[in-house]
Amino acid sequence: MLSVAGTKSKAKGGMGQFPITQNVTVVEGGTANMTCRVDYNDNTSLQWSNPAQQTLFFGDKKALRDHRIELLRATSQELTIRIGDVSLSDEGLYTCSLFTMPVRTTKAFLTVLGVPRRPEITGFTKPAMEGEEITLTCSTTGSKPAANIRWFRNDKEVQGTQEVNATGKSFTVKSSLKFLVDKRDDGVAYTCGVEHVSLSSPYTTTEVLEIHYAPHVEITHSLIIPQEGQYFKLECISKGNPRPEPVLWFKDGGDLPDIERMIVEGRELTITTLNKTDNGTYRCEASNHVGTSSAEYTLFVYDPNALGQHGPDHALIGGVVAVVVFITLCLIIVVGRYLARHKGTYLTHEAKGAEDAPDADTAIINAEGNHVHAEEKKEYFI
């Protein structure tokens, strides 16, 4: 119960003082104690009245026949009554009167908190199909003031759409979530929590989703390089709801050709002794009422004698590396020679023309003529 100090007397003397009261807050169904007192009294009477101005007690005399209301204390300076099993209709202003001339009165407000009912989640019919839109609605009634609803997907809070409606003196509160479901929602817990000032901890309720979805299939294998004579196993891993049972195995589009060596146990296909006739494409197929899915694995059986001591991969890798190194060296040589040849051509370009002269004198004249225009033709390299 929460209380707030009420009005105190304003002056000393029997003719000037006012009764002292307190506002009271109580939870619906609880008990409210209403106290009225004065600092001193010269044999005048105190009286409690309800919000309808009906007298409850005049001094120690009960005036209203209500078994929920009883007297706790009646003296010349105090009048305390108790209201049990408080309901929302008891809320309002109560009046304490001091019968002096004139009568002095003080008001006290009784606040009644309406306790929300435990929440319910509706709107979901198990199971839902993958891709279906569903709506979860959490509702609670009887709260005053209106309760607050929060949603959680597993442990993470998600936002719903809240609606509040008044029902008499209390409130009905609803909150809804609307979303498309997929296989990731299967087994997810949606929790609705109701918070209210009258509760020490929230009321909660949970709905665990069941989503039906088509299978997803993968194949795992026991050997990286299967060889003749080895024991080999394929496993069909299928996930779906409902769980796809059983799984079916096929080879090259047809049934398994050798059921004596190819043994199916549950989701596993075992080939006891591999040989070249086992080469081919193996398919695993899983179904439920939602759909069918399959996966394939291509088997190639190696001859252990042909693999060599270190296996086929080492020789292949060595050959590739050698080719790459050879090509790189050739490119370096070709580019180097090209650059060297063009550099020499540029250095002798200024003497061009002198080399074609019939004698030495003409060559000198041609060279000098070219030198006149050298500055126009010269190219600089750093």
C-alpha cells in the first residue's frame, strides 16, 4: 500500500483546526486503512463518508451496513476504519469531518489498482507451413491503469503493435506480431510479458512455434580418393519437418545395381569392396508432405597401382610450376632485348644522313646540316 501525506490542520484551537488525512493506494482485493485525526479535541466528533457521501462511521458508531468496513480505532483525536476486499468501485474521494461550528472537512483519495489477468497468446494454429503469414496476439484484461505488453523472440525483444481499450473502470490490452515464417522459426519461443505497477514481477506466457518445411539434403563421403578394394560409405544428411523418412538411394538414375555389396542402412549407403563398376552418379532423395529434395555425388574409383608412391597430385603440381617458371624467364629475356635495341637506335639518330654520303667531305657537310636542326629533333632520355 502506498500513502501520501494529506492536509494538516491550519490553526490551533478547536474552532480553527482541520482534520488530517492521507491519500491511500491499494491493490484490488486488498485492504485499505483510512485514518483521520486532529491534534487536540474538545469532545467534538469525527466522521468518515464515502465518495457517495454516505456516512460510514460517526465516531465509534457504524452507519452503513457493509461487512467489508470495520472500525479499527475511535478516540477523541483519531478515527481509523478498514475497508477489506477493495474493488475498483471503492475508488474515489473520502471525506473526514470534524463537527465543530462550522464543520471542518478534509478529503482523502483512495486509489485502487486493477491487477491484470494472466496473458494469453492466440492466433497460432500448429503447425504452420513455411512461407505462411501468421499473427500472434497477446491479451490481458482487468488492469488499471492500463498494463504494458512486451514481446521476446527467444531472449531478444521484438516490437509488437499494442491496442488499449477501456472496459468499465479497467482496461483490456492487446499486442500483436505479424510475420512470415520459415524453417528458422521452427522451435522458436515467443514470450509475451505483462508489466504493471501492481505486480512485483511480470506475468508471462510462451508459444513455441512449429513450422513444417521441405527437406534440405546433403551427401557426405568417407574417402577423399576412393580406391579399388576399399570400404566406402556415403551418408545422406536430410533436414526437414516432419523428418523425412526413409531416404532413397539411386545410381545413374536407376536402382542400386548390386544390393549384395551396396548396403543401405537408414541414411547410409555402404559399398563393401570398391571396383571400377561402381563409378557413376549416386543420388539421395528425401521427402515429406511439404516437398521432395535430393543431392548427388559422383564416384570415381582409382586404381591404386596407377596412383604411384606419392599419388597423382604431386607430379601434376610439379609440372605446372616448371611451365610457369619457363614462361616467366622467356618473357624477361624478350623484353630485355627489345629495350636494349631501341635504346641504341635513339642514340645514333642525329647522324642519320651522313652514312649515305659518297665521300668524306659530303658526309661532314651532311652531318653539319643535320646538326643545325639537332635541337629540333633531339630527344632526351634520363
